[in-house]
Amino acid sequence: MPYDIETIRKNIKKAVSGKHVDPDEFRPDKAKDSANPLKYRFFVLPPLKSGDVLKSGTVTQSMENFFIAHGDHWVNDRPHPCPRVWDGSDCDICNYGFELYKECKEKKLGDDRKKQIGQQWMPNTYYMVNIFFTNWKGNPEDLRGKVKYYNAPKTCLDKWMATLMRDDMGDSEDPDAYGVFFDENAAFCFELVAAKEGRNNGYKSSAFIKNNGIPVPMIMNEDRTPNKKQIEQLLKLRIDLFSKIELPDLAKISKLANVMINGDDGDTNNHNGGFDADETAIEAPEAEVTKKGQEKAPAASVATEAKKTGKPVQARTDAKKTVGKPTQPNDDDDIVTQLANESPLSDDSETSSESSNKDDDIDGDDIASLLSQLDE
Ligand SMILES: [Zn+2]
């Protein structure tokens, strides 16, 4: 009898942790095998400005960029906002990680050790954006035409930046997406490709739909001009990203760092075979997080747990592990369906995307080499 142990574990974790899943957030599903990556197509929406009127209220804080960067240390299956990533403040957990890196360098230890330090002590950094899913048939039905926020990984940001830096479509034989790809009237659609990479999703094959280097309105009329009215409605569906971010708490981070450092000599081999921390750790139900942004269980509960079990507190290494499918919001379905019907990249305009589908990997490599040039 073929039981899917991964699914069973996931469901158990979900049931026991009672974790709050924000219906506004998009989280890609986990790719099951490397041969069949998951694909999603969406537009990144323009950044919010103070005074913008959204369906949810008036925005009070402008975004500096089209994304908001924030980081989480994952400890015992729970995110702890990193002060260093947020505003450059000292972070005791990062500091310890940097010490270990230094030691690593001095002792000329290998990449495995560096990776381990990264997983255990360094935060996951996210680049939060509003996104609008197109009506493309490859998108899961419940996402088509929806606006969500997405905590994108660095891999996506790098691709977005590379595109922003391009002034034009480049070689007319092989035109590329370029410029302000999130311009609602002249945008490029992004295809997120989630492939199985080790135990996680990897996103390096993601790329813009090049569309022969021609930007499109996010919602267009039949004559392909921007549908101003619908676009205005679309922008109102954006989510005030600042309201979704939990701010770092320096005191909690210090406390947590203490527990982590004292409970762990930093030299365990959690990641070698067998069940490791995030395979087996199940959150205690009493430590339930009710809502992002609200008071979370204090770090002390981690200490208690560590004492109880006599085991060191282990940093979570796979942030996407327990990710569930986002549940569907039901309040703005009407508008959203309307938008979905009007969305420009519907199934009959596949021609531009097919060419980029067949050489995803090549696209990825191209961008990687572009990026390395940018670094120089
Ligand atoms: Zn940190």
C-alpha cells in the first residue's frame, strides 16, 4: 500500500500546530520531483505610496522599492524577524553566525560547514511584493486573477533587478524583457518555476515571459490598450505589505540567541541522514501563533522545551517545509473574476510564452551570467 509519508507528515504538522495561514499570502507548492517543476505566472504590482487608497484602507507608509526586504531566523519551526535584515541593527543570532564563519575561514573548513552555519544561524531573507496572477491555464484555478503578496526569494529578486537594469529589449533577434516590468500599463509577466532542489524548492529557472521584448498592460482592452478602469481596480486590490510584516524584537532575539548558543555547541550533525529537526519537530499546540504581527510565544518557551527534552534547540533549515496551500479569500471574488476574464495573458495568447518554455534552463543560465557581469 503506497502511503505518501510526506503528505501524512504535512497534514499532521498542520493539524497539531494549528498554524495560521494567511489567505492573502501566496506560497508556491512544493515541487515533488525535479523532472516536473511547478510553474506560476504573475505580474509584480507597483509599489505602494502613502495616500494610495486600497480596498483595505489608505496606505500610510510609502515603499522605497517595489519590494520590502525582511528576514526571519527559523528556530523550532517558527520565524523570528531578524533586526539586521530589517534596518541594520545588531542581531545576536547573526553575530554568532558571523563568528562561526570567521572561525570557519581561519580553520579553512569546507563549504559543507559554511552551508550548515548558514542554515542554522543565518536568516532567510524575503523580498515581499504584491503580485497579480494571470489567467494562464497553467496557474492553479484558485489563483487566476487573484492578487496576493509573495515573500520572494533572492533568486527572484536577482532576476527582477537584472531586468530593471536593462534599458531596452537588447538584441532584436532575441529580445528580452527590460525596464520597469511592474508598470501596470506596460509590464512583463514573470514565470516562477519551482523545481525540486534537494529537499526544497529551487527557483533558478524562473524568468520573465519575454513577449518579443514588448511590454503589455496588465489588463487590456481588445485593441490591446490599457483597460484603465480595470487596472485602477486591480491596484486597489494590492495589499498593504507593511501590515503583514512582523517587526523584529531585539530583546526576544537576544534571549533566543542565548538559548540557541548555550543549548547547542554548533557542531551537531543534524543534517546528516535520519530524521532531522524539521522532519520531526512538531510545535507544541500551546505555543500557537494566532496571527502574524501579534505577540508570539516568547523565546522562553523554546528554552523550556530544550530543558524538557534535553535536546539542543535546532534551527529550522527548511522554511518552506510546512507550507500549506493558501486558502481562498472570498470577499472580493466578484471583482477578481472580472479581472481574470480580462487579464491579458489568457490561454489564447500563448505564442509569446511557448518559445521561452522550451529553454527555461538556458534562460536561467543567461540571467546568471548577466548577473555575474553586474557584480563585476
Ligand atoms: Zn539576524
